[in-house]
Amino acid sequence: MIKPNYNGIYGSSSQAESSASGSRVLHNGVQVDSPILGSKKRTFFALDVDSSPGDVSPSTPSKRKHVKDSVKKETPKGKTSFLGPNLNGLRKSQEPTPSEQRRSLPIWSAKEALLHEIRENDTVVILGETGSGKTTQIPQFIYEAGLCQDPQMIAVTQPRKVAATSLAARVSAEQQKHVGSLVGYSVRFDEKSSSETRIKYMTDGMLFRELLTDPLLNRYAVVVVDEAHERTLRTDLLLTALKGIAARRNHKWAPTELLNEEQLAALPKKERKRRVKEIEDSKSLIPLKVIIMSATLDAQRFSQFFNGAKILYVKGRQHPVLVLHTKDSQEDYVDSALQTFYQIHTEQAPGDVLIFLPGQEDIESLTSSIKSLSEQIPSNQMQVLTCQMFAALPASIQQRAFAKTPPNTRKVILATNIAETSITIPGVRYVIDTGLCKEKSYFSNGRGGGIEALLVKPISKSSALQRTGRAGREGPGWCYRLYTEGLYNSEFQEAATPEIQRCNLTLAVLQMKYVGQNPQTADFMDAPAPETILLSLKTLYQLGALDTKGDITQLGRQMAHFPLDPPQSCALIESTKYDYTASVISVLSLLSTSGKVFIDTRSHHGDRDAAAEVKSRFRHRSGDHLTLLNALRAYEDVLGQSSNQSSHKSVHIDSEGNSKVLGRKGAKEWCKTNFLNERSLREALDIRKQLGECCDREKFRWKKSSTTKEDSDKEEEAVLKSLLTGLWHNTAIINADGSYRQSVGLQPIKIHPSSSLFGKKCPAIMYEEVVFTSNTYAMGVSAIQQAWLAEVPAFAQHRQALASIQAL
């Protein structure tokens, strides 16, 4: 039984005694030496959650039950239902059919009512908790009711790739079809769809990119924006676009409606012809249905944005969850999560555990610690299976979290906030919430620049409730919050700040300009700061993407076609002036991967020196950009693919300098030995292929293979100069004392210890990103010649403008 007050982690002092060598943790009556666990004491108070964040009804949408203030001294009713040899024993001996599973979902009983409202309204807002079945069933309801006629499709957007791919697989199984036939998906660098596809799950960014070639989304009869409450940048941009598209396709908006025949006749011939064509085209447009789905109580906001759209409430399936807060703040949340997990594992009934952590580094560190302790568990006791979920992880590996837990095993899933919504992981009974996430923040700089950083921040109350709800999907559960109740009440915001108000908008503004939207007057649900938009417009002008009137240029149109940030697409296009476009594409591909290429060994003391020695084999004298390129070329060598892109053999594969073709299986082991992330290298090859295809579509004349070792000096200069065209604002000059100051902004900055240039003194450097700790650090650093900066037109303009201001 959990006790709300005790002299240990979650139980009495007799269950977690400290000793000189560390704690001795009881594991089902067997003592297991666990020196990793310290003797810190944590006290938790218990609070009960009677319903999920979205467990509401149409009649009382504002009376949702929140965490009760009264302190409970008992575990939730129904705890005995967990008892058994393992969680699988609670399940039916015979798995239900897909049809039976669909009919068992809470949303099934509302099917006809939902279809009636969707038929009667162009736009509806659906509020329903994850677990109600809305994401999988509503698209099927619409398709089966014939609301989407061939060849049009139903688009269902998701904020994350793993949700789009897993949902497509689930719905395909329910339809008893292969993925890519009736039901498909589209995510970055991966798409499975065909001419038969009628339901398409996709990331919000992929649908927004389709606007570049299909401004009215004519391929779709219905667009479902799922998880809209997450308010990602792409979701907000999509909502702005959909509002105008729906009005146009549903004949509720026409720019010529105020012009009579005489006024049309008075227009210039070219303009009159355009207006008349616009009227005729609008008559042939097929109406568009827009469905906004949210899992939190912000439905009214979406309804107001879409001119009073109808709100529909769908009751979810949620069991009671006991919420426990720590009595004191936890300085080391990773260590606290480790101790909490083993307290659960040794004292609680079977059931899987979901741990929320801010980022990949924390997940990998805690995974290592849990595996180390799990090796000490006797074979006749319940074992531990670890799974991971974070954005950089391939979907195939993330899917392991959804697999059935083996007998006599407790599965622990370590995840970022991607597991908050969109997906339901079966078997989870316990949630450990660190109360933290990584969030993009954009700092505008008064001297003409801007810095975007990924910072660890407290989550919102809305996110905390979502995380709590993960424990109550299949039965009563427990949520262990590694933060105090006072901190939750006083420091946590009600909802997270929309991403559009806290990130760099340069790419978004470029894409809006491409499709004819004015970012300064666009109808946003929550408008970004005017200075952020102005800074983006200025950056695009300096890159040559906009002219002096703010109109998009031919260069800007080309840049918008690439799935890269504007500085990177500008660099790629610049590289076509040289003979090394293939090399620049490879570097940009490596920079665009979702994970790091070199494995971080900071938390593995024994590997640190070995990793540093291995990395030196790939190191390039100019710095990190060409060091990454060397690593990719070495990987291609061992794969036996170097003839496809490069004949470079300059990198030693082993300590003796031998190069050997190992094939795919051997390459995986080679990557492990050389502390390289093979997933990132494979992803880079996929990205490189896509960027090469983009260059071909733009009809660029470029060499598809790199040059030989003899031309390496020319290659180095060409690659760095091309990158500098886009990264001129991310440069720094050395001071007399050996420190660096930014060229734009003039703020002090240091080279990050992870850089191959750390400790080196270079006259000038350029860098990919900035991170903030106790100092401001540059990451992804390469040495450049200071004279190169003067050759970049945008930098020269900036210096002239700065000199004029200082002269006033």
C-alpha cells in the first residue's frame, strides 16, 4: 500500500535503508545491491484524479473535475485488479477482432450523431480525450459514410511522425488492408500511399508543404487537424491557411463579390481577365470540411477562430489515477526518476511504467542506469524491459513500446513529450513525471540578429494532466510527480505558449510569401510578435529571398522548394556556382538529421577517452562541418557505397588506417566501435537523396560526385564559403585576449567543448547553433577566413547599416 508520508522514497524507511556503499533495495523479498541508488529521502503527498482532462460532457463542459485538494491516505479502489503474475494475465484469453475493438471504443456510440453534425457544418471542433478513439474512428466514419468521393482524400494531420505512421498502421489493420492502399501516411523522408489511398495520416508540416503546389488543397475533401491543442508552429500556420481555404472552397469568400459589371469593365484588361477567371474557378471548387480535434478544454478558442464553429464533446475512457507530489524539489530529476522506478518495481503490482523526461540525453542516461541495475535482478524475479521514445528515434524502434509485454516482465518506457497525446501505450499503469520538457525559444537581438535555443523548461498544467491521464487508460493507475504541489500551483502555466510566439519564423514567412499570404496581416489564432516577423523579413531580404518591396524573388521561390531552413537552402543554391554541390548537400544532410552523428559519451566516463581518440580519426582541420563529412564518407566506404557519391578515401577506418568494405551488418558494428550513430548516418543518406532530387527538379547543373583527395583544399574553401553565404549572421571574431565576440550582436561567445575546434584559436569562426548554460556556446563550428565575410553581400550591408546607426 502506498503511504502518502514516509521516511523513504515511496515507502517506509525499512524498505530503503542506506549504507556506506549505497542503498539496499528489496526486490520481491530479495535484497539486491544497488550502489547507483543513493539514500536521499523523498516524501510524496497523494491526490486523486477522478477523471481525465478530456472526460467531459456536452452539458457541463466547464465543470471538468480537476485534481482534488483533499489528501488521500489510501490507494485507488480497484488496486486488487492488478494482482496476478503479470499484466498480460488481466487481458482476455482471446483477442477481439478489429470490428469488436472498434465497437468497444467510447466514440462508437456517438457515430451517427457525429456524422450528422459533420454533414451539417463546414467546420466542427471535437473535444475528446486520447483513448476515446476519435483519431482512428472519425476518419473511418467519414469514409464509410461516403462523405469523401473519389479521387479526393481525407487528410489527418499529426504533430509528430511516430503518431502518423503508427495510426496509419492501426487503421489499416482495422480496415484489413495493407498500409499504403486504402490508408496511407506521409512524413518527412517517408511516404506510403497510392492511387487507392483515401485516408492519409501525415504530419502537419507535410500538409502545409503541399500548399506550395496546391494552394487550395484540392486533393482533399476533408482535413482533420488532430492534437490541435499542442499548438505547434505548423499547426497554427495550417489553421490560418485552412480558414481562408474553407471560406473560398465553400463559396463564402470572393474578392470580386463587391464588383459589378461596370466596375469589372473599368479594370485593366489583364486584371479584369484574372478576376473573371477567379470567379469561374471558384464555381468548380469542391466544398471542404474542416475538423479540429483537441484533447484539452480549449475548444472555445478554436470555435471562435473558425467563426463560431460547432463544438462536439466526446467522452473518453479514463480510470481513477492517484497523483503523488514530492514534498521537496528534486535537484537531480534523472536520479529521482531512477529511484522512483525501482521503488515501483519492488513494491507495486505488475504494470508497465512510463517516464517523461525532457530530452534524448536524459533518456539514454537513465536507460543505461536502469539496465545496469536490472542486470542484478535474479532470473526467478520479474525482469525489466526498457523502451525509448523520442523524435530522433526511427519509427520502427519506437514501435517496440507498443508491443505486448513478455511474461514475468515489467516494461518501462522512457519518453519525451511525444508520448503525452496522440498515442496510447497499452499496459501502462504507472507514470513518472519529471515536470520538464525541451522547448524552442527565440531571442531577438536589438543589434540586428536573433538566437534560437532549445531550453529545458517546466511543462504546463495542461501537459501535466495529459501525462497523468496516461496511467488510467486501462485501469486505475498512479502518477508520481517529481515536483511539489506548490510548484505546480504557482509556477506552471495553464497552457504552453504557442510555438508561433516563441520560435524563429524565417522559414514560415518564406513559405507564406510563396503562397501569397502576408505574414504581417495574416489571421493567426495567436499572432507572433511584430518584431519577430520583421526580423524574419529582414533576414530573407538579406539572403536575397525578398526584394525591397517585400515580394518573393526567384531565388526565394527556389529556396522555398527545399525542405531546409532558408540559410541552408541559400547555401545549397550558392554551392552550384562551384564544383562541390554534392559535398555541400552531404554536409546539409548531416546537419538535418534528427539525432547527433557522434554519440555523446559525457555520461559514460569509461568511453570518453576512447571516443575522443576515435573521433580524431575523422577530424578535419577546418572544424566540425567537414569532420561530419569525413565520418559520412568513412561510413560509405565500409558500406561499399563510396562510388555512388565520393571517391574520397582519406579517412582511416581503423587505428592502422585500413579501409575495408563490411556491408550493412558489419557497418552497424563498425559504427558502434567508432562511437557513431548509424541511424543518423542512414538518415543523412536519405536526406541527401531527397535534396539531390530537389536540385534536379530545379534543373541545377551540379556534379553528382565529389572530387578526389588532391582537390581537398579547393573543396574545403568552396564548402565553407557556400555555408557562409547562409550563416554569415552566425559568425564570431577572435579578440586580443583569445575570446570570441559575435559579428552580429557583438556578444561574447565560446566554442562548445564538444567541437573539434575546442581550445583552438581561429581568427574567425562560423557556427550552426547557440546553446545556453552558464555561458553562451557555439556548436557546429568551423574556422573561416575573416576576409571571406567581406565577400558576402548581406554581411557588407549589415556592417554599413550598423556604421550609419553608430554615426547618428
